[in-house]
Amino acid sequence: MRKSFEAIILAFVTMMLIAGARTVLVKGQAINPEIAVIPEKNTANIGEAFTINITITSYYTIDVFRWQTTLIFAPGVLSIVNISSDIKQGDFLTKAGSVDVLNAVIKDGNKLIMSQQLSDIENSANGNGTLVSIKFTVGDYGYSKLDLTDTHLYHLDGTEIAITPPHDGEFRLKLLRLTPDSGTAVVQIEGFGLLPDSKVNITWDGNNVNVFLVGVQNLALGFTDLQGNFLAFLVVPTPTVLGSHNITAMATNDLPQNKLNATFTVLAQGGTPGPKGDKGDKGDKGATGATGATGATGEQGPAGSVPLEYTVPSLLLALVALIIAIYAILKAKKS
């Protein structure tokens, strides 16, 4: 009986040790520092600026002496005007003591390489906080991923601290521009701020339509460029349905809220009616000296033609679209 009781106790202790080991393992996985771009999603108008922070968001970071990271961005869409004033050290290391000067350099126009360490070897940083703050100025419409790469935390002795994969951010300035925005024949569509290198779907009043879309991959395959932009030509599918029509553009696999919208107005092909005729001349004085009657109002003038500002651009765009279509067909036959 005693041996049986001891066996039960031993089994119970073994189970507790296994459970404890699993708990330590889970905690070990949970305490890996998490580094993220905050805020994750950003936007601002052309010429304006916005600021992001690269931040350690987990509480369990311990004994950090040095950090480094590289942030990749789209140079045509974003820029750093003054590297000395637009990039500022955060509070994560400074809470632990004095720090060396923040190292920051831009390489290839789109890679911001940064690092910093504590000055006193007796100190180390713990917990969470901001590593660095970066101010970007917006240069154009489009999309830019704020991509953290080569990100590391180190102890004083140079050994690396395990971290979870960094959380990147993004910038978008969206626009769908139509040229012209009214007419009867062809419209040029410019889209900005969709996902880069993605297939574009375009609709007219909610229905998918075929377009001559010029992409970076192939004239027959409409893809956005590396800034999420595209250029397309659309033959108006309902030229006899007058009034406003909704055009949308969306990149495959993008979120619905990132869909682009614009309105195109279909005009009457015969143009608007001409103005009323001039008022008739006053009648001659009668034989009795009475004043002649006022002449009748002239008849309404004939219908006017389509204004040149609508017809000429539409014809030119139609010609461009036809050339693009012929080029795509010839290229497809050669391949």
C-alpha cells in the first residue's frame, strides 16, 4: 500500500514538472521582443509630412545594449528632407542612461540604415519604448511599404537577442483621375495608391469592363507598378446612357476600403440646344401715327455640335487606345 502511495506521489510530481516546463516554454516564446512601425497605416497630402515610430511593443525585453535596423520606403512617393532633423532618437535606450550618437544614413535613395547603443557599459535597457522617430515628406500619389529589415537587438557582449519578425507599416495617397471626366468616347484612367505589382480590376457602374491597360509587365496584362499606380484607356461602354456613371479600380487581394472611385459624365452626342434667336425689330409706324407692334421672338436656334474640349481629346484618346491594342495583338502573335 505504501509503495502504491509513493508511486502516485511520484507520478503527480512528474506531471507537475512537465506542466511547469511547458509553461516556461510558452513564456519563453512570449517574451521575445516585438518591434513595429507605429502607426502601421499612414497617409498625408502632397507636400505634407507625417511621423512614424519604430517601437519595441513587448514588455519583456531585457538587457539591451545596442540596436540596429533598416527601413525601406518608396523614394518617389516619400522623402526624408533633412536627415539630422527628421530622424530623432527614441526613449528606449535613454531611459537606461547616456547614449552614443544615433547613426543614420540613406543608401540607394530608399534604404534608411540606423543603429544606436548605450555609452556606459554598466547599463542596459529593459521593457519597451521607441527606438527612433522618422519624419517623411510626401512627394507624390502612390503606395509605399515601410519595410523593416536587418533588425537586431544585442547584449553588451555582442550576443543577439531573439526577436519576433518585425511588423511593417505602409503609406498610401490614393486617387483615381479621369481625363476627360465627361464626354462620349474614350476616357484615360490614372490610378494611384493601390497594391504594388498587382492585377487591376476596373468596373463601370459595378460591372467589370475591358480596358487598354498599360502596365509594367505587359500591355495585355494590367499590373500596377512598384508604387501601386497604373494607366488605362476605357471606351465608354454606355455612350447613349446620359448622366453620371461610377468608375472603380481595385487591386487583386487588396482590402475593399482601398478601392478607388471616380465619376464620369456621358454627354449627348448632338450637343446641347443652341440659344434662342434675337428679338424681332420694332414694327414701322402706322399711317394713323400709332406705334407699330413689337416683332415676335425668333425661333430657337439649331442644336449645337459637341464642344471641341470634349470631341478632340476623345478622338485622340481613341487613337492612342487603338495603337495600344494593335501593339498588344502583334506582340501576342510573335510570342
